Amino acid sequence: MERASVHQLARAVEVALSIGATSVDAVSLILSHREDRPVALFSLDGHPHLGSFVIDPPDLGAYSTLTQIGARA
């Protein structure tokens, strides 16, 4: 009740029950998920001075090391 109205809480409880989730954590998660707002994509329109910058993609090879470590554990 600190961050949601009675209507929002009732709706979250209905959704939780409809999927078989009966814990307080499930209702809290549903409430917080509904608060999320999509992030708008950054556009270079109106920022031509930024067009010359090139950002290298990340090296995802480090993740293979993590999976190898996890497989040995």
C-alpha cells in the first residue's frame, strides 16, 4: 500500500492468482514490473557531431571463460 493503490494491488493479486503464484514476493514482482517504463532509443538526429564516434562492440569471449568455469564446478 506504500507504493500502489488499492486498485493496483487488487489487480496484481488477481494476476498472481491466475498464474498460480500465491506469495507476497510474486505480487510485489508483478507490481514492480507494471511500474517499469520502456527506455527510448537514443537518436543521433539533431546531434551530427556525434556521428563520427565509433564504439567497438564488446568482447563477449570473456563469457565463454565463465561457462567453462561453471562446467568444472
